[in-house]
Amino acid sequence: MFKLSQIGIKKKIANDPYYRFQSLTEIAIAAELGIKIDVNLATVDDWLRLPGVSIHQARSLVELVRMGVELVCLEDIAAAINVSVQHLQSYEPILAFAYYDRLSLLSPVKININSASIQELAAITSIGCDLAQKIVSQRQQEGKYRNLVDLSSRLNLDSDLISQIMHYVSFT
């Protein structure tokens, strides 16, 4: 019976990238399967896969990384969410700590389109001063942009332009 349920859990974990682990046993199974969460690329949903991680902690970790804080070890995560390192040690087999050069063209810094100035937006390739002014003006009149689709529809932007700027903007 136990073996059968463990096989079922193993299949669920292997086939569902958003599966929320319920126990340390499931974390061990995920590690066996080679599942990793890259702490410096993790989304809120990735963090919430770990048992005991709250939505507030997940958001804090994602926001810190977005601000440029590099998480290089368990101690960094523990300090960021105010828990003990011992509490996180059981997650270590599935956590990956990788370094990403923030100045690399492969990982550009994203500008928050909902708080950026005209000058900051104009500095983004393909935006320019005119579009930057339209973005800020529309944001002030109609409120924050929800996502790329909202930005595109409100400003009547074509798909080519959206594909050029999507790697440089965020909507937080």
C-alpha cells in the first residue's frame, strides 16, 4: 500500500511543475527526480511549492531578487524571510543557487513600467521619448498597467514592438 501511494506521489511530482510539496518525504522524492528550484529565478509559485513558505515570504524573496539582491546560500534566504537556517535545511536538496551577471545582455534589468519616469522608459531599446511620454500619460489617466496585453491594447502597440520590449519591462 505504502509503495503504491509513493509511486502515485512520484508521478504527480514528476508531471506537475506546480505541485506543492506536502512533506519532507515529497521533497526527497523531488530531489530524487532531479527537480530544482533556482532561487534567483524563482517565482512566487515556485516558492509556494515548499511546505511552510507563506505567500508573504514568497513575495519578499521574489521582490528582493527583482531589486538585484543575489541569494547565494541558505543563510541568505533565512535572513530574508526571518527563519532559522535549520528550518530551511530540509529544502536544500531541491534549491539551486546560481549566479547571474545582472549586467549581461542575457539577463537585462527590468524596468517597472508602473513607476518608471519618462527618462527611464526612453532609455529602453525601442521605446524612445514619444512612446515613453504616452506610457506615463496613459498610466496617470487610466491607472497601472496589468501586463503586456493591457499595455498593448491601451496604447495600440503592434506585436513587433511588444516582442522587442517585453524583456525589459515588468508590471509590479
